[in-house]
Amino acid sequence: MSTMEDIIVSANSVAVVGWEEGTAGQVHSWLEKATKYQIACFINPADEPLEIDPSRISRTAKQFSYPNKDSFKGRPLINGYQWSDALLALGIRKILVTTDDPYLRLEHIDQARQADLELISAIHPTALVMEDAILACNIILHARSIVGYRAEIGSGVIVNTNAQIDHHCVVGECVTIDPGVILAGNVTIGRFAKIHTGAVIKNRIEIGDGAITGAGAVVINDVPCNSTVVGVPARVIKQNGVSMETEDINK
């Protein structure tokens, strides 16, 4: 059982906000090996401790880590919405936000900023960042991801394995780009958008804030804010939470 007294703090200590295996756990597997940082603890940004029973979860994968009430990946887990106060008391000044929900991700990034904590980025050693690319803070670049020449990546962006962001693309805050996505040159992605696995975005396309691009979609036209597009070529199936296909049927 981990306690606050078990947290080891050094000049390079980092607290990771989030506990999900897919991002926080994956980053844990390489961050310390590839960088100067040491993960001191994970954070569950909620006042209620986690209640996860792995025996009631059906997964094919044999290797999958779940947190308990006070630890994850062998490191202490801090529970609390006001986690920044706990970090300041411990003397931890560096933080990486990995929260899956993009809106919560920005909320936690803002909390770190207000507490004057340093937001670090996690860049896998096999990721490729081309010349003159501009990277904001709290960016996660997973294995073999590519950020092209003079691309601009906003804070809180997560770029997953083998995703490619080509030259002069602009990716807004807290966008999530899944494995195998390709953004051709001069693509603009709005804040909080999600681009799912294997989607291809044609050059000079604009994806609006909060839009969702389905897996394998080929986007050749601009995508409105808060819409969902799927298919080849991609078409809008939902706008502001309303199914467009249902509207067509009712006309």
C-alpha cells in the first residue's frame, strides 16, 4: 500500500495527472528510460478514490495494469480534485497531464498553470520532429510519430504511434490524434478535436473545434465544429449532437 510518505521527490520529479493504461501507463514505460525525468506519482483528479475490480473486466490482453485506491504502476496515486495543492506541499514542480477527455485535459493544464507548476512534454525517442516545428507545453508524442516542417502543435496535444503531421499543419489545444493518422500539409485542426485511427486528412483542410473524425475516414472537405464525420470520402453524420442521417430520414 502506497502512502504520501512513499513519494520520492527530486529536482527532476514529475507527477502524471491520469491513470489510464493507454496513455499514462504507456508513457510510464519509456519516459524515465528516455529522458531525465523521474515519475514520482500519478494523480486521480477526483476526490473519490478509484474502485476498479480487474476480475470483473473482460480483456484479451494478458498484460494490463489497473490502479488501486492508492497506487498505479508501483508508484503512489494521489486522489483529489485539488491535486495541485498536494504537489506544492510535496515540493513537486513538474507535471504531465495525460487525461483522456480533451476538455478535462485543458482544465487540468489550466490548474497547473494557476499553481505555477511546470508543464513538461513527453517525446518518445523514436518520434521525429522536423526543423522549425513549434511545440507548446504538455505535448505527448508516442513512438514513431512525426511532426513536420514548421508545423505548430498546441498544448495538451496527444499524437499516437505512427501518426504523421505534415508540413505547416496547425493543431489546436488538446487534440487527440490516434495511431496511423495522416495529416497532409497545411491542415488545421481545431481545439479538442479527435482524429481516430488511420484517418487521412487531405491538404489544406480545416477540422473544426470539437469535431470527431472516424477511423479510416478520408477527409477531402472542411469539417464543421462539433461534428462527426466518417467514411470514404468522409461525410457528416452528426452535428452538435444531432444525427444528420436521422434528420434526412424525417424530411
